[in-house]
Amino acid sequence: KSIILEPQDVLFLYTDGVTEQRNKGQLNFGDRRLFKALQEASKTCLTAHDYKQQVYKTLNDFRGAEVLDDDQTFLFFQRK
């Protein structure tokens, strides 16, 4: 399958380690928090780099001092 990104569209790809990140209370970050983080980022982020920084910060804030126990890979692509 293929898609066409229009100018300024952003594509986000991620591994399950993003949504399965746990915090001190052993709660998963989950799909809902990820969706909310992306919605919030879309209000101020203009570039794929901005999105990456915002999501990375949100994940780290959620995790706190907990050890990262799974790989976390995510990519943002943006058509200029």
C-alpha cells in the first residue's frame, strides 16, 4: 500500500516500546496518552524535529526515574 503525503503532512511510526513504557505506578503509557501527546504537539510543532522533541519529553516525563525496559523507536517524517 502507498500513501501520498501532502506538503507539511507528518507521518509517525513507532514500536510497541513507546506505548508499553511504564511509569512508577506500573501503568503503561498506552495508545490514549500517545494520541493525546500527538494532538498536543500538533498545536505548536511545525517540523518533524519539533514533534520528536515533544513526544520524547512527554515519554520521559511519564517514565520519570523508571528504567527503560524495552526498545523505544519512533520516527517522524514530514513532507516539505
